[in-house]
Amino acid sequence: MEENVEAANAPFVMMMTRALFTACNRGFFPGAEALLAGSARFHPEIPRFCMVPQEELAEARGRFGQLAEIIPPPRALAGIPAEMQVSIYKLFAVTLPFDAVAYVDADAIFCAPAPELWETESGKWNVIEDGARSLGCTVPDVMAAEFARQFPGVGEKKAFNGGVFALRTAEWRDLPDKYERVLAAGQYRTYHPIFDQAMMNAMIQPQVKWLPFAFNVHNLFDRDIPGDARVIHYAAGACKPWDPRYPRHEPQYHYWLKYGLNETRPWPLLKSRLLVAAITPKRLLGRMIRQRRERRGGTDVRSRWDEPVRA
């Protein structure tokens, strides 16, 4: 009897429904497949969705339809060129019929469970700080003048990386419409496929909850991968880890081998670690030189692999 009374007086806790959302085109299918497989491995209870262009639906469903529900975009977004629409599909995360949705770029992988990613607060996005020195540094040069005019002073803030975030969908249903309105108000002469990050920061901050770097480990050529990494994000780069040209001596490639390709054989994993160890002194020296130049305000000398690419 006492147990029944205690149960009746216990506070009611509502379980929020959760989903994972990503988006890509054909060029990123290998990454999406690895991301979705990793999510299924670490979070089998969370439904997965991947948005692809209408003309690539059949191919995507045939390749990794067993890992996620493959869906087309509900509509085109105004003000964005057709070939760049896929870069902004992330805004449609709010259209999924779930309480909390985490968006993760298709060039990222899970390497450990990350339940905190979905632990959202009312009115706030879960985000991770970007590696850039400031929000202004993330704005493409061809759009910088208009952005500064539309959002004076905002460029001095720190930025969150647009490749991993989570939100409560019911509170942000108008996100695609709002993005279109704000973009139109800025009267931009052109559009760049990585501009969404700067625009989302300007629109959403300070309504954010900052998560640790482990939930979006990026700037991989300049930052060490922490031992508690949950998501490895192969942002930027002239090629991605599924490209044969990707430098296999980098530590992040070992993570791709182990968690992206789900390699379990001891010898390939050991060989990968040995290669990383052999090149480590040269890699660290190059990083030190780049960072010293940056502190002195000189040219930002980076790896030849670390150049922006379109999604």
C-alpha cells in the first residue's frame, strides 16, 4: 500500500522522443553510410533519417536504406542556388515528428555513445564551439560586407559549429522560413555553401547550450582528439576520409578506420597506429609552425588537405 502511495506522489517525467538527422548528396554517401551505421551501433533505439536530393533518392535507398529512412527535401529554400540547396537541408530537422532531433553532418562519425546530445533545454540549441577565433572568421569573404552591415558587432562573438546541433523541434518549426526572411533582408549579392553556419549563429545566439568539444571534434589537423571523443567531424578538407587521397598517417584516419569502416581486425588497426606514431614528430612540428604564424598575424599556413569544399 505504501509503495502505491509513493508511486502516485512521484513526479511525472515525460520521455521525449528522439531522432538523428543528416543530409547529403551523392558525393557524401560514403560518409552518411558510416555515420548512420555508427549511430545504429551506439544508439540503436534512436530512429535515423537522411535527406537527399529527389533525383538521388533511389540510389541512396539502395545503398543505405536499411540504416535510415531516406527522405527528400519538402521544398526548395528561396535565395539559395539549386546546386547549394543540399548544404542547407539541415534546417529541415525541425520538420521531423520527434520532440528532440540531433543533426549531424554526413562527414562525421560516432565513436562512442552520446546521449547528452539529445538532452535539450527549452528554447535552446545544444551546440559545440567552432574552432575559428570568432564568428566573423566563419563568414565567407564574398558575403562578409553584407553580413557585417546586417549584424553589426556580432562577428566578434564566439561561434558554434553548424555541423552538429540538437533542438526541440516544436519550438523551431519556422526555422526554414525565418532563414529565408533573414537572408533576403541582408540583400546578399551572392551565396556560399558554408554561409549557413554564420547565419544560424546570428539568428540563434545566445539561445544555446554549449556542449564539450568531445561532441564535435573538428579542426582535426590542428587539434588533438580527446580521449572522451563522441563525434569526430571531418569538417573542411580538400577531401574526406573515404577519399583514397586522404592522409592515412593522421590520427583522425585511424578513427575513420575503426569507427567509420568498423574495422575490427587487429593487424589493420595496429598498422594504422604505427603509421600515426611514425609521422607524429613531423606533424607536431608543422602544427607548431602554423600556430606560431597565426599568433604573429602572418599567413594562415595549413595542411594542403585542409581546404574548404562544398557539401
